[in-house]
Amino acid sequence: MAIDKITASGLGDGGVSTADIADNAITDGKIAAVAATKLTGTIADARFPSTLPAVSGTNLTGIVPLTVGTTAPSSPSTGDQWFDTTSSVVAMKVYNGTHWDIMSNKMIGTGGTITTSGSYVYHTFTSSGTFTAISGTHPVEYLVVGGGGGGGGSHGGGGGAGGYRTGTLTLGGSHTITVGAGGAQKGANGVGNYGSNSVLSTITSLGGGGGGFETTAGLPGGSGGGGPGKATGAGSGTSGQGNNGGPGANSVGYGTGGGGGASAVGGGPTSNGEGGNGGAGTAWLNGSTYAGGGGGSSYLSDTVGTGGTGGGGTGGRMNSSTLVPSAGSVNTGGGGGGYWNNPTPGAAGGSGIVIIRYAL
């Protein structure tokens, strides 16, 4: 309510008199505090300037810094916000003092053994199970390794590693995880057994091929089995998953071929009777190496074929009770080592593994 005029009244010698108080005659000191309940009505727009004056940023408090872009802000403080526009993420994140947490559209999953390392969550399946995304559909990174192939028995080549596949996959809901077994140890004679496939959604990694036997070539697989002592044929690997096994010797005085690995072809035997080494495996994002090929067997040489890095087993030596082949390591997809002659069979391949990881 606007006040147009204030009138003062008083009783003087001449009777009652009234007079208007002049404009601006009442100073601030003459005005007592006004209760908020007495401030009613509205202030006309005309009382404000057409443009409000600029407000200094130093007077604004409680506002959290927000950065929009594909690159995280440098030297952030706890509570800072970043809208990550990266095509595979597109999410609001907040800095918690050590890393950026997703504020919305955050993946929450169950299944396997769950661990946290750095800014990532890992679901590790060492046996078959179920992974469930309980918070919508999200991109994840994966590793799927098939079971390693078994080594051949009698002039036997090393087993091929299980197929190695990695990449990014969008997952939502529940998915059956299959972890492939390693190829079982075979009898004293015979080609090594295949490893079993590992599966995550649409991703299948083949089991490794068994090592060759006498004149029978190594088997194809994720990575191929090494060639035998009496023939050259080695198993072929699968493109995008592994490599070929090493060639056989086609000579009784030579060793046998090593199984193929995720990163390298299996090695061939030497004229000194040494078996070929297993092909090397490949390291994944968690720092561990998987899918090494099994070592080939040796003929009267104490230098046996070594297993490839990533779980490959060593080969055995002819007529030795101590230099016997070893199995591929569990949950690496490593191939088993081959053996030269009866009565010891080639070794079993290592079981595979499936790992899913996503950002915190």
C-alpha cells in the first residue's frame, strides 16, 4: 500500500492544528524497526531499473563448479561436477576426492566375484553363472577366454590356448555366463582333447585345439594345437581369437610343436630334439595375462618346450620320470604340455574365464 502523505496533529495555544510533514523530513534514525508481517502488497515494476546491476561472482556462494566436455577437469576438488559427453558414456559425474562417480545412469550389476580396483568394478567368473544388470542397459568391457586344449600323448604337441576375445558390449538384464573347461588329460596315446567354449551374451571364445599325436596333426581351435613328432601338421587358430600351433618335426629325433597362444604362433622343434615353446598369451586391462599355448615335448633333451605366458603348461621329455608335462593353469585358458612317448599322456588344458568391468 503506497503512502501519499503523513499528517501530524498537535494541541497548541490556539487549539488543534495540523500540518503535513515535508518530504524527506523523517530521517532513518526516527524510524523504528518494522515487523515483517506489516510489509504487505507488491512493489511496482517501475520501482526497479530496466536492467539489474551486475553481481560480483565473489558474492555467490554454494554454487558447485560444472564442466561440460569429453575431458575431465584438471585438478578437481571434491564435489566438482562434470557432464561427460563422451559418446560411450554421456553421464553426469561428481568428483569424490579420488575419482569421478557417475551420478545418473549408473551401472549396478550382480554375479561372479565382485571386486573394485581404481575406478572400476570387476565381475570375475571362474565358473559358469549369471550376470545381471539391475539398473538399465549400459556399456561394459569384457574378457572371454575359452578353455585350453590338452597336450598330445606320444610324440605329442602342446595344446592350443583357448580363444581370447575382448571389447565393449552393451548389457541389460540377465545373461548366462559359460566358462569353458580345459581339455581333459587323454590316455597315453592320442591327440589332445579340445578345450570347451566360453560364452558371454553374443561373444563366444572357442576352446583350444589339442596337441598332435605321432603322425596326426594338432587340432584347430581358439588357438591351434602344436604339431606332432612324426608329421609337420599343426592346428590352425581362429582369426581374432588366437594363433596357429607350431609345426611338427616329421623326424623321430626332433621335438614337437608348441601350442598357439593369443599373441603368438607356437614355436617349432629344434634339431637338438627340443620341443617348441608355447605361443605367448595377451595381457588384459586388469594386468593379468591369459591364453598361453602349451609347450611341445622334447626328444632326449632336458630342455623341454616352455608354456607361453598366460598359463601355458610345459612339455615333457622322452623317457623321463621328472620332466613330465604340466597342465595349463586354471582360469587362464592355457594349453597343456605335450609328451613324447608312452606311457605318460599329455597334460590337460587350463579352464577359461569371463570378466566384466565397468566404471564406478
